[in-house]
Amino acid sequence: MKITDVRTRTFDLPHEDHPFDPTWQVAPSRSHRLTLVEVHTDEGITGIGSGGVLTRLNTTAGLFVGKDPLAIEQHVEMLKTIAYFMGRPWPIEIALWDIAGKAAGLPVYKLLGGYRDRLPAYASTGELRPSAQRVDDVLKLRDEGFNAVKIRFHSPNARDDLPTLEAVRKAVGDDMTIMVDANMGWRYPADLSPRWDISTAIEMATAMEDYQVYWLEEPLWNYDYDGLAELRRRTTTRIAGGELNLGVHEFREYLRHGCLDVYQPDATFAGGITGAKTVAGMAQAAGLMFSPHTWSNGIGVMANLHLAAAVPNAPYIEFPYDPPNWTPEIRDYVLTEPIRIDANGDVVLPDKPGLGIELDEERISQYELK
């Protein structure tokens, strides 16, 4: 089997009626733009991938044509060089794993190790909302079947977010696991808002101990290795991070410094499934957790779900969900079936070959940008 073409397609779903205002953006989103990678082969098998930050792909697609799509480790080495100069091309690697699963007639998670066929999901909210509204939101999530939820801390004064955490914990009692995301690890261009310093991070992590927060995510800049290690020494709250780090070499530094309890590379941003699974193994060897970031779209969610299901140290899968402004229908609009949880609050892996998802070509043609 040989690769015959690597193509990109871009789609844009307007949702003006539900502008999404997540903590990591400087302005609300009123549409959901998605770039899809398709890797075509001479045997009629096409793999798909999405997520990451695809830049200048058209200048590099020819590097893959004529090559064996199953030689994934070779392609990873090529993608590392592309990533060094041209963004994050890892959705190509996701598409190669999709091809590998389809060629073998197996779901990707089984090719990767097949540790389990389902994972507990935590509802990952994105917006800051008034305390009473967030409590109402979380109670509705519990009624839908979620057993865990992640809320955001991102007010200019970090202490202003503590009452929301307190109110949510009081409302759900011991029924739900609660995570907190500070979104301090990185910034979008034009976002010059101040990050937490080490004193603030210690104060917040210590306060969260009283509310049994399962982990505190991205409390400091991604490359503050010494600060993260100091924070981790000063609290019993687990420290999580690494969602958009560049690759295995950066996670090696986290391990060397003792920065994190929970490792969170997103396969579509940080080294592909291949690299992220290596990080999962590094964390496992150190007795630490692995729970990949999944905020991109349904294809990215599914790629990271296959990865997490393949390893034994993933306690949860992130499920981006903050209705009414971020729903499976918006997140997964290119797919024939949105990804959902079951009655137990788990996401069940598809048993179809590859990633196990299909594009809704008839519906999404209206959203394709030519």
C-alpha cells in the first residue's frame, strides 16, 4: 500500500445563536472552523485526522506521496522536522493510524494495546459563569450521567473563583469528582492578561484541598519547570498539565524536575498518537497519571480516546461540553454521529476499524470553504 495524496479541507459551522466564550480566548467564537486532513492510498483506504495547528501543509504533502502509510515511526521522524519549522502537523499522523486500523480491520485502540473499551468521562466546561449558574449547569451534567466535571478559574483575581468551587462542591457533595483548570500554561496571540505567579498558585492549590479537587490543571506557565515542581511539593492537590507541549523531549523535562502528577499531551498537538503514547508510558513507569487534552473537535476527541483506552494509567477522558454554547452537535458537526457518554458516564470506544468515525459528507458540504 502506498500514499497517493495528502489533502486538507476546511469547514466552518456558524453558531451565532450560541457564541462560545471560553477562558483561553480573547473574544467569543461565533463559528467552529475545522481543518481536516485526508491521507489517500492506492488501495482505496483513506485516513482522516484533525486538530493541531496545520500550517503550510501544501508545501510538505509531497514528502509522503509514494511512501508506505504503515511505516508510522518513519513518518513521525519526518513530521518532527516539519513541526520544527511549520507548526503542528500531527493530524497527518492521526490519519495514518486511521489507515492502519482500517487495513487491519481493527479499532486503533486495539492496535495500541487495547487495555479497555470504555473510559469514564469528565465534562470539561470552558466558560466562566456566575456561581449560581455554574452550580445549575453542574447539577444538570450530573443528571445527564456525568460523574466528574472540570470548572475554570480565570478571573483577574483568582480568589474570586473560589466561591464557585465552594458552591459546586456543596451542591454535589461527594457525588462528583471535580477538577479545576486555570489555563495559565499558554496564551493565544493578543492575550496579554497576567499569569498566576508561584505564590498565587500555591494559595489556590492549597485552598482546593478543602474541596477535594482531583487535580489543578495548568496553574503556571508551561516552561516554569522549577515553579511547577515547587508547587507540587507544597500541595496535596494533584498538578496536571502539558496539553499543548511540543513533544516527548519537553515531557522528559517535566519528569526530570518532578513537575506533574497528571500528564496531558493532546495527540493532535504534541507528537501524534505515537509520541503521546510514549509520554503515557513514561508517566506509567513513574507511577503517574495520563489523561490527554481533547479540546479541538470530534476527530481530535476520538483520536485521544483511542490513545487513552490503550493504556492502564488513564483514569478519565476529557469530554469538552459546556451547553448551550458548546455541545456535541457543535463540536462534532462533521461526523455522522456525535460522540456521547453512556448511562454510566463512560465514553465507549467504537468497534469499527480505524478511528471508527465517518464524515457526514452530505451535511457538511454546505460548510466547506473552497
